[in-house]
Amino acid sequence: MKEGTLLRELNRRVTNGVAFAIDLVSAAAIRVEGAEAKCALSDVVELLHSYADVHRTLAMPAGDTLIHAATYIRKLGCGMRRALLDRMEIQLAFATQSLALQPERCWHLALIVHELVTHAARHGCFDARAGQIRIKLTRTGALVNCVIHDNGSRPARDISDRKLRIARDIARALGGRIEQGFGAEFTSVVVSFPLTERERDANWSIATRQMRTRRSTRAVAPLVCRRSADALGKLLSSSHPTDAP
């Protein structure tokens, strides 16, 4: 049996086990008496649902179509926010560029991000500061950099090779490496790995298309502004509702 088939079977069994646990706790929440007990069990059900969402996101992708890594990582981060970070009052922010990766390699990156964000949340010393974790995903030429940065201080001995061994092993499978940085009020872990030839071609096409779009937008912008000055003024007026970026 192939490794991918075994992983999917394991994922199916874990998913079914979590679903069974949710059913049991939900039934107990209905039967139990007392508002406090019902509230506590309902909170457990919500927590299990959040972890189930994270587990589904971390399932090994099927097929061979390239994946938008930024979207994948953002989806994972939002799931982790609901399952873990919100409960610990830790903020999570993203700074991601368009990046196409092969499915299995994107999955490997997601596994690393999950490990590093979880580690930062559990072991960061935020003291009186509001906890913050930032995921930055960028591409420079044929090199991908993913930075997990938090504002917690942490002695170097607390981020040992043993604790990051799994993340390092996965990074090596991508042909990359992991580096760490420490400060009085920050900790950063950088994951770097090269793109494959297929990924380089795809990302070059994406970058070329985006460049053409920006040039086209700049070319027509003055004309749009002259013809739509009144409409623009209305959009910028204090009475006009705007959406947050």
C-alpha cells in the first residue's frame, strides 16, 4: 500500500474519531442539568469542531494541480486561531505573496507552519505584552521564505533541535532548512526552500500576469479619475460606508 493511501486512511480514522467524540459530548450537553455544566460541555464541542477543521486542512491534498500556498496557509492560520490562539488571547497576522506550489510540497509547508505557530503560542514568554504571531510568506526568485515571528522572548535553550526536529526534517524534504533568531522581545524562525522547475515556471507566469495587470491599471487610472471625479468624491466622503481592507 502506498504511503499516500496510508496517510489518507489514518486521516479518515482520526476524523471519524473526532466526529464520534463530538457526538458523545453533544449528547452529554443535552442530558446534563445545570447551565454551567451545559455551557462547559458546549465549549468543549466548539473546541473539538475547531480542531477538526484544522485537521481537515492538514490532510494530504489529492491530485497534482498546483496549490495557492498563501490561501492554504491563511486557511490553516484561521483554523488555528479559532482552535488555539483566540483562547490564549494571541493575535495572528499574515503577510503573504502569491505563490504556487505542488500539492505535497504545499502540504509539507503547512505542516511546518502548524508546528512552529503551535510552538510559539505554547512556549513564548509574552509577559505583560499582548501576544502576537506573524506569518510572512514571500518568494525571491526561485527561493521561498516563510517567517514565523512572535513578540515573545524565549531563551535559546527553549527552542532546541529536539523540539524543532520534525519541522527540520520536513524542511529538508523540501530541499530547504530552518534558521532561528532571538531577541529580548521577539523570536523568529525562518523556513527557506527552493522552488522546483515546475513551480518556477508557474510562479514566473503569475508574476508576469500581475505585472501586466498593474501596468494596465496605471495606464487607465488618469482617465478613470477624470471621468469619475464626482463618484470618487462620494466614495471618500465621511457618510459613505467603506469596507475594512
